[in-house]
Amino acid sequence: MRRSLEFPNVTEMDCMLVHRIFHKFYEKQTSLLLCMQAQPERMEDLFTVKSIGQSIKGRLLQNARRVHLQGPDQRMMGSPDACCP
């Protein structure tokens, strides 16, 4: 079984399952809140089977509303209490 270079522990079967999940949300026209660091336009680069990534990208971007968050990386602030007095 081929594995993704980006995610070496992920198999092609895992990618197919991710695709099926996105397809179910798309079919039912259900909202999906997705937080990720990768840009959706480059989704196909994350999968060994490019057509799976392209299909997910199409479903994500068709009716998407995007929110871009900016600011300091809270993980770099030290303790969890550093951001809140």
C-alpha cells in the first residue's frame, strides 16, 4: 500500500474514508466546520491519489465561507495562562 509523503502513517484506505466522510456531508448539504493549516486550494497535494484531494477540494470550496485568523501563535506564548490575565 502506498503512503502519503506528508502523512507517512496514513494509508490509501484512510484517504478513501476521508473522502467518503466529505462526500456524505456534501450529499446531505450539512454544515462542516473544518480547521486546518493547509490551504484548500492545495488539498490534492496532501493525498497520494490526486483525484481524492481534488474531489475533497471541490466539495470544500463550492459553498465555503472562509475565516482567516491572524495573530501571535498561542502555542509559543509559554504557559496556557500567558494569553489570559
